[in-house]
Amino acid sequence: METYYLVDYENVGSGGVSKCAGLTENDHLVIFYTDNAKKIDLDIINNHGTAALETQKVPAKSQSVDMHIVSYMGYLIGKSEKKELRIVIVSKDRDYDNLIKYWGDKATLERKPKIDIPTVKKAPAEKKTSAAKKTSTEKKASAGKKTPTEKKGSAEKKTPEKKKAPTKTQLNSDIQKILSKNGYEQDAISGIAKLVGKRYGKENFKQEVHNELGKAYTDYEEIYKLIKSVLEKYSG
């Protein structure tokens, strides 16, 4: 899904776009401003992840930015009528809310006072130590040797174990393991595991997790694909 962030820069200033580093190639950052706008901090705006950046200078008149943002929103909705589209108006002005409600059946629309998308960094893969290699070699050398207590032809009888119902603790552990295996940093791992745990036991467990990931992370589709098998294990 493509997401367009339409920024009312006169309303939110640089603070409204100071945390854009987590934006991805599926995001578009469109900043609307006039000559009356405060000085634009280029260093802040330049740190917008891999999103496409566009600036729109509009005439300095009463409600000029508002009208241009609304018209641009209508243009995007008409242009992408048959595609999945998300539009976020970045402004503290609640006057946008009625329009968002009116066009809500045409696209996913919302208003936020600022963009707050943290970067989810992946930790570098750990290198195998020489000790691990040594242990592997020792295992090969000892393979085939029998201990004095081993008896030929003896087969151990295993008592069938009763299956225990999965717990939230096990779910948390499994989520953390799969994210760690795929290189996510601990801060991101803990946040995602906590988000999943809060929705454990819900009727629409997987769907709720998917929706909440979409609100918290720009690369939520990638995260959801990684943990989907775990979610299915703990569903219903």
C-alpha cells in the first residue's frame, strides 16, 4: 500500500517532519508551504528514509495551504481509485477531520499532528567463533564411539508427553526468536513482541496484529510475513 503524507508545514513546522527516517520506498512525503512559512530546516527534511520527497509552494493567502492539500487529496483519490491508498494529513488543524470522514470510503485517510516513524534497524549477522568450529570438529571425532554403559540392541522406551496449551510467554519467546534470527535489533524485537502479546487470545488475533503493526511500523508487511507462521501456531 502506498502512503502519502501531506504536510501542512505552516501549521506543524519542522517538528512535524523531524522523525521521518523510517519512511520507505512505498511512502511519499509532500510538503505544502508559502512565503509566510518559517525557515525550513533542510537537514531535518533530508532525513526522510527512502520515501519520495516533493515540495509544493502555494500562494500566501487565507486558508491557502488547507485548500491545496484538500485538492491534492482529491486528486490522489481519483488517480488511485482502483488501488490501495493511504493518505495522512500532517496538521494540528481539526478542520480536516470532516473531509477525512466524508472521503473515508474511497481510501484510508487520517490526520496526525506529526510524523513519528522510527527506523527499524537490523543488527549485523553474528560471525561463528573458532570455538564453535572446534566443538563441531570434536563432535565428528567422537562420532561412532560407544560408552561402556551402552548396550547393543537396547531401545529406549519414551513415555508420550502430554501436549500443553501454548502460553503468552511461549508466544513472546517464539516471536523474539524469529525476529532475532532475521537480524532485528532488540528494541524493535521487544516492541513487536509486546504488541503481539497484547492481542493474544483475541477472536481475530492475526488480523488485529496485522492492523496494529500497520499503525506502528512502515515495514509492517515484512514483519508480518516473518511472524505469520508463529501467529498461526497460536491462533484459536
